[in-house]
Amino acid sequence: MKAVEMGYSQWECTVCGYIYDESKEKTRFEDLPRDWVCPICGAPKSAFKRLGKIERKGPPMPTVADRIVELLSAFGIRHVYGIPGDSNLPLIEAIRKSGVMKFILTRHEETAAFMASAHAKLTGEIGVCISIAGPGSTNLITGLMDAATDGAPVLALTGQIAQAYLGSEAFQEIDQIELFRPFTTFSETISKASQAIKLTTLAIKNAYWKMGVAQLSTPADVLAEEVKEGEVWSPKKHVFRQVLMPEEVQVKKAVELIERSRRPVILAGWGIRSGGKELLELAEKISAPIATTSRAKGVINEKHVLALGVLGSLGTKYAAEAVRNADLMIVLGSAFRHKNLVPDVPIIQVDINGVKIGRDFPVDIGIIGDAKAVIKMMNLKAPKKEPDGGFFVKIRELKEAYFREIERDSKDMSSPISPGFLVQAIKRHARRDALIAVDVGDHTYWFYKNYVCEGEETLMSSNMASMAFALPASLTAQIDFPNRQVMCITGDGGFGMLMADFTTSVQNDLPIKVVIFNDSRLKNIRKEQGIYGYPEFGTTLVNPNFSDFAKSCGGDGYRVERPEELDIALDSAFSSRKPAIVDVVMDPEKLSPITV
């Protein structure tokens, strides 16, 4: 169908520069009601001046917001999380028109940022969140800090007031660049239409290459500007993902050190999360037991004969025992901050970030590179080693005692419900492909110390250790992996912070399963007060009935007060096609030990 010439008028806001285009709006400016105001700055109708009648052929030109969304789509981005508002409406409209990208409305911007962070951690692909100016931008910070400290590539698109107002202490004005720059890899303002494609591409490149958060401040008047038709940059020709290959000479030295050892131990971190098969191949070849960091829990089957579980304050006694008696430690894909748990033995450390190698403890051989690629090289060169019998006897004894303790927990029918009993009940109902987001609190220790992963994948806020992470993370996980069982393991304190976003699971048909360790207090803080000799104070909570809350949102809810009710409730929740909350009233006096 041929384009036809259309006569229309354009009107410009003399305050912020917004253009009212009659051809787009389908309403003559004169026909707008007298109380109509500028959608960008709120100026009255009288503040507009007519630019004149213009003849145009065909449909309206794309806006800056359209081009940004087109570029993001070219990068494979399919979901954007956030809240719409005055200063980001052109972007929201561009997402709506795209037909490719889906906007996930959250109840709080912190949820949106956590979702973007969790998406990046789970997939390795960039997560995108969006906010308005002022409080919307500040609300993103906690979630963005989680991404920044855990090395997750995230792009934050922060709406900004019109440029005409910048610097005048206008409504909702904050200096976004000053606010975000201390913890971002890239932070810039798109101040001209001609900058949009280049700056958006640079933001994505920096988020990927520097493994962190990039932020773009997007003034509403710039987003609404029309731009000439043109080709969006192809990611294949502008963005290249880094895969650092190690130096062969360093790998050779590492293999020689392994050959001289008798009791090597491997510590596997987040950097090897996609290389579980290769990791086990190396461990079996050199007879090295494998401990993991808390972030890497689940990277191998924890019932494997060489598995030690987690090393650290969330870990097992036999992991710590094995490391204490090792004569070589091989740290793969982790900086590992617990210097007190690192033995005085030769250390090989592999990490894609050279800054992290030798950061907290001396290292004999440091290898900069992708941990999975390094392991493949080691597997080709490392010698076959016989296990040290005495070394493994002690580990086996402690491991057997550990599994006996888990068995006792699974049969503990005491009331109020014991946290250990709940952990084993969750295990009974978990699928082997389960994706489990774990929040921060006393329940974190119970879960990480006592849950045995046999294929399940775990996700947490590691370096920031932020409460409230697990619910947003579970939302993202269910979007990204719709056929997997997704759980949110949380306490009443953490869940209460962002619980309104349980409605987001209902709105988007995400059948997540939320299990709440409900002890009506911030029990981990109570534990810390005891360690420092303070009396318990300021830790008790007044909670709603979380089961009733779930039902009021349109999900399923179950409240459990007695141990004999637990399996029935979990079975009902986990078999439901709806989002569900299992509110478990816990023993408030039973604390997990804070160290191994």
C-alpha cells in the first residue's frame, strides 16, 4: 500500500521541548481539553507553540527509544524488568510496539534489579532493568550492587527528567551519573539522539567485558525525539565476548606441581559452574576431593565419592578437614575470601580476573583464564594418581557421620518444627533439575550445610549477601527455565521485604514454590548479637499469615505448624500449577552454628 501525503501540525512545549505530533496522537491539538498538560514536564496547554503545518509521506519516524529497543532486541534481549512512569514512557511504548521484547512489571524497582542480576547469573547473558527518574533510580541500587559485586552483566536504563530542567533542582531530579558511577563499569547520559546507538552498545560491551553493571541515563525528551531511518549496529560486528586462554607454560608448571603432591584438594568456585563434567574428570584422574564455594554448590553431585560439599561458614566439617590436611590446593574460578581456611601449602589459583589471583592469600602458580578451558588443558597433561589411603579414611568417617546426622534430621518430629527437618522435607520433594534460590538468614546456614545437591542448582546473593534476593531470583529463574522446578527458600524477614512481588508470579503465570522458614524474628541477627555479647533486641517481627496472603494474591497457600503436616503441604504446593507459598512455623530457639 502506497504512502499518502498527510497534512498535520506539530506543537512544541516551550518548557521542555516535547513535540506533540497530531499525526501520531490522532487528535488535533486544538481539540485537547483545556486542562491537558505536557506528558513530559506537566506544563499547561498554553505553554505550547505551533511549529506549523508539515507535509509528510508515510508513517511517523522512529524515536530514539524505538532504536534503543531495536538494538537490545538485536542483542537477544527478550525481557526487561521494571516500573513505568513519566520519564521512561517512550521506552515503555517502544517495548510494547516491538512485538519481540516483553516488559515484566514489578511492584518495586529493587525486585527489577534483582531479577536482572539473577538472569545474568543464571544464563551468562545481560539482564536489563528500567526505572523512572528520582526514587525509581535510587530503588534500583541494592539489586544493582548485587550484580556488581557478583560479577553479573546488567544494563540499567534509568529514566531522567527532560534536559531543559537538569541542574535546576527540578521535581525528581538527581545526579544519576554521580549516584551510579562508583559501582558501575559504565555510566553515561544519552543527551543527543545521535548518541543512542553508540552509547547503548558501549554500555553492553562494558557490562560483558568488565562483568558488572552499566547504566544509561535517558532523558525523556531525548527518548521521544525522532531519528532518521538507519541500520542498527549488528552485535556480531561490534560486540565480542571474551574467553581468556591460559599460558601453556603456566599450565605445565601447575601439572608438575600436581604430580609432586600426594593429597591435592580442589576448591571449585562460580567460575567453573558450567564445567562440572570436566571438573570431575580432573578430580578422578588426580585423586583429588572437591570442595565448592557456596555459590558453586550443586556444580557436582554432592553424593559423589570425591565430593566434600561447601567449604566455609556455610559448609561441611569434612570439607574443612580435607583442606586442613591437603598438601596442595587447586582453586578454580574463585577468589575465595576466607583466608583463615586456606592451608599453608602450595596453591594453584585459576581465575578469569587476574586481580583476584593472590588477592587474599599467597599463590604459587596463578593462571589467568577461563577455568573450564584450563581444566580441559590440565586433563590432557595431568598424570594419573593413586589416592592417599589414610587421607581419604578420615574424610570418609566424617562424611558418614554427616549423612547419619542428616538422616536423624529427616526423622525429627519435634514440635515446633526443626529447621533441619524442614530442609530434609524439601529435599524429599525436590526434583533433580530443581533450581533453588536461597535468601539470606539463619535458614541459609541450615540449607547450605544440610541440603545435598544431586543435580539441583542453587542461586544466592553472594558477595552482597542481601536479604530479599531469593523471591526476585525465583521469578527470573521460572521465566528463563519454564519447565524446571523453581523454589524460593527464604525467611520471614527476607520475604517480607519484597513480598508484594509474589503477585508478579501470579500475574505472569510463574508457578514458583516459596518455602518460608517462619520464626517471627531476624534469627541470624539474634545469633550475631549473642556472639558479640549483646542481649537480643530489635529482632522480633509481627507477621501476617503468609498462607492467606498467597491465596489473596491468586496463588496457593499452606500454613504448617506441626511436623506431620509438612509433607502433605509440600506435596500439594509442589504439584500445583499455581505459584504457592508454604508458610512453616519454625522453632525460634534452634539456631544453626555459624562456623564449621
